[in-house]
Amino acid sequence: TARTKVINSCLNPVWNEEFTFAVTNPAGILKLEVLNKDRFKPDDKMGHTRLSLHPIVSASRLRRALKDSAGAEETKMRKVIPGRDNCLVRDTFVRCVKGEIVQEVWLRLCDVKSGELELKLKWVDVSSPTLPPHLT
């Protein structure tokens, strides 16, 4: 669980924040909830969204199995389309960019009239011997 900073008086907030999570169930679902911060009463739920982690995890496993060269600038590894296990607005690709597994997505907020979230996911394999010191 993590919380972004509060952005006041903005209908189109941009958080531009980075979070790191330890994933214990890589076949799981990333769930996000958007709240409207209220000073004197409980926060209002503005919507929620979800994304399956399976595509990015399987791309990471494939990269490991193929020993993909870190020299390649960018390789599209898997196409992900909107479906029941996600709230994607449009198709996305899991890519290997300079040796890192990333996925950029636009997610539709559910249970709200309108709203979307843009996310950039990066999968860090903790079993990798080349982890930066702060992640070991």
C-alpha cells in the first residue's frame, strides 16, 4: 500500500511519483484506488482500476530464459489488449528497453463518470545478480 501526495484544486492532477513494491504473488492484480482528500470528512472514493501483472512477469521470465542482450535498445515482448483482467483504455506492449522490462499503460477508472490513469511499470527481478545496491 502506498499513497501519493495530495494535489489541491486540480481537475487533471499529475503526480509524477515513483513507488517500489515487493510482489509476493507475481500472478496477481495491481489494484489502484483514487480518492478525493477532504479536510473535515472522510475521503471520497473517485474510482478504482486494476491491471494484471501476468504479462510483465511472463515477459521478465522470457527475457531471463532467452538471456536477452542488454545491448538492444528496445524489443516488444508481449502485446496486452483490454480485457476482463484489466481496465486498459487501449492496447499496450510489454517491452525490454536497455535490459529493463517496462510497460506503459492508460487505465480507465471504474465506478466513475470519467477518468484515466497513466502508469509506467518497471519489473525488477530480485533474483538478478545485477541489482543496484539499494534493492538487494
